[in-house]
Amino acid sequence: MTADDSFSRLDDDDFPAYTMGRAAGMLGTTQGFLRAIGDARLITPLRSAGGHRRYSRYQLRIAARARELVDQGTPIEAACRIVILEDQLEEAQRLNAEHQRAAAAHAWSS
């Protein structure tokens, strides 16, 4: 892999670019919080060759939403479940919109 390949991967939302310490710092939380949401199966960080957790930008956005809920007084397990359901709803809405566009295009071409 060249340096150019490495830099282009930083634009990938799923590329595990952030260490646990960096991720916690960016979120303004503790490493323990990241472990807790991992234990609750909200996010599953990838592991480096040395076994260290690595987080993607997508995972950091999910963790930030969970942190917002916890900061508002929601128990961590409930916050994780809420975030999972929000993510599932967003995906369902995206798929529904795609199907509606496809149906409209089909109706238009008929």
C-alpha cells in the first residue's frame, strides 16, 4: 500500500483510523465509556495487529449519539438500544425512498 492509498482511505467512513485514546478524546469521554458501548454491542471496533481497538468515523458518530443520551440521563444500555433503533429506522427510510424512486421511474417509463 502506498502513502496515497493510506490517505485516500481516511475519506472512508468505515476505515478504522482512530485509536481508543484518540476516539475518547474526540468525543470528550472516557475509554471506559467506549468499552461499555462495545460491551453493549452498539459498536464493535476493529483490532490492530497488536490487538488495540480502532474506531471509524461512522462508529464515532454512533458513539457520540449514545453519549448525548447518556449525558441526558439515559442509562447506557437504553441509550445503546435507542441508537440501534434510530440507525435501523434511518436505513429503512433510505431503502423505502430508493424503492419509491425506482417505482416512480418504472411508472414513468411505462
